[in-house]
Amino acid sequence: MKRTMLALAFALVLPHLAHAADPTKPFVVKGIGAAPCSAFNKADEAKDTAFFGELGGWIDGYITAANALSENTVAVTPWEKTELFILLLQSNCAQNPDLQVISIVGAIVQSWFPDRLREPNESKQVDLGEGRKVTHFVETLRRIQNALKKQGFYNGGIDGDYGPGTRTAMAAFQKSIDLEPTGLPDQLSLLRLLHPSSPPAKN
């Protein structure tokens, strides 16, 4: 049943692609995306860096193709990094060893597609302190502030600036969901804040 649902979720990605083939037609999956989750699980257990290096490149290529072929899309994953896909694959492949990697990656992309970046947007470097910096689209920073405000953690302006008020609000949100309250916009925190209905990820 889970296999059917995830396969359908992947198929639903295809209508959003400007030049996609008929989603009911069988197609060949190239590369490591065709691997079953059982292979992912073995590589994860063995800490196979070569496997994960190839997988990371394949995921980046999948996302790039989705960006290129999807209408009204600049970035399907405006803040989500390859490492987040790996974390989600760890959780989902453990429960679904017979699924292909592409089925899970496709289902994740489908669930995030409505929140894609639709128009070009400037980027801003966020200073995290202690020499750490991260770059986000200003639109992503506004979405973070909006989400924190809706949940009652933030009462400042929606200005796309990750200042002390936003950082304090993020720390309060993280504490509320039992994550370390760093105030930093890390991948797991943003997953829980901006994609609360996404499948779980290992911490």
C-alpha cells in the first residue's frame, strides 16, 4: 500500500513539468536513483561514502531537472539541501526497503512543490556568529518570519532580515519541538517549521 501511494505521489510530480512524458508510460530510471532502499540501507550501515557521493550528485541532478522543466519555477528547493534528502531517505528507506530511491525523492519533491520559489529573488548571507554564515533567499527568510509569527514566537516585521528577534524566535520554536535551541536556521528546524507535514527525518 505504501509503495503504491509513494509511486502515485511521484507520478503527480510529472504534470508540473513543462516537457514531461505521459506519467502513465513506463520509463527508465538512470543512475543510483533506481537503487532499492535496501541498497541505501546497506550503504548507510556501512558508511559508504562513495555511495552517498554518487547519490548526492544524482539528487542534485534530479532537482536541477525539476527546476528546468517545471513551469513558473526558479527553485523547487529554495532552502532544502541535499543533506536533508539523505536524512529523509534514512527514515523512509528503513521502513520501505523495497521502494526505489527515486520513488521517495519524487514523493518528497511533490509534497514541497507548492512552496517552490516561483520568481527570481535576491540572496542574503546570514551571519550565525563564530565565523559561521549561511546564504538564504530573502523570500525564504520572510517565510521563516511569517511561520514563526503564525505560531506566536515572533512579533517583529516581515523584513527578510535574520536579526536578533528572528533568531530568538527560532530558538523558542526549536525548544518547543525538543530541538537544541540554537536559534539557527538549520535544515531540521526549517523542515519542522516550513514543511510540518513532511515525512520524519532522523535527528
